[in-house]
Amino acid sequence: MNTPSDGRNEAAVAADDEHPDGHRGEAREDAVPAAGGRLGSRAPRFIRARPLLHLGWQVCVFMVGLAVVAAGIVMLPLPGPGWVVIFGGMAIWATEFVWAQLVLRWTKRKVTEAAQRALDPKVRRRNIALTVIGLVIVAVLVAVYTWKFGFVMPWKIKHQ
């Protein structure tokens, strides 16, 4: 089953499809996209060859990926590397599901584009200027507070 992906003429190849050249359960050479490796299941061949075992494998991969993504979502408001864990869960899903591979590929492309934009000299100068302006504002606020109140903290702490 060939389906279009993100507009780059890549094709998703299901591992269980019967290919015209007679191979079953493995991807053809012509199904390999130019820039991203093949799409589809990366389960071992003996698992892909048995439909029931492959379904169990997919369920396990989905559940593990779901647990990792859920942990990442919990880490977003709490301390911890939330986004890194979420993308780790997506990578786990991408070992088995084409939709996750396409989402991960799109995300990698967007992050690379953002990193290249951030390294642009004009953008760097703007970011440095904004940082300096922000630091000057904070320094002025701290100086005004210190001049008006001294080194007294704004909350009362009773000494024991």
C-alpha cells in the first residue's frame, strides 16, 4: 500500500503488502525515500512474517510509546525534560508506525530550519540587543528597589 506523505514524493510501504516482484514482508529498494530512510515497521523479520505476533508487537510498542509521551506531558508543568521525553516517545512510536515517522521527520525538519534561522547574523544581533535591553531594565528595577528599600527582602522572615 503506497500512500503519499508530507509532499516530498515519499511513499509509505506497509511491511505486509505483496510486492509486484514477489517479495513479501520486506520493503523494496525503490521504496526507500531519498532523504529519510524507509518508512514502515522496523520489527524483526520473523515478527513481521507472523500477523498475530506483529499485531502484539505493535500493541506493545504503542503502549510503551504512550507511557513515555504521557510522562513527558506530565513533565511539562513539573521539573523535568518534558519535550525531550515527548519526542523520545514519538521516536519509540516511529519504530513501528508510519504516521509517527512522518511527524518525527516533519519535526526534525522544522527544528533544523529554526536552528538555521537562529544562526542568521541579523537574528543573532537582534536577539543580543533584546537580551541587553532586558538586562538593563532588570538592573534598573533592582537599583530602584535597592535605593528605595535597601537590602531588605519583601517578605518577613522571623529570626529564631
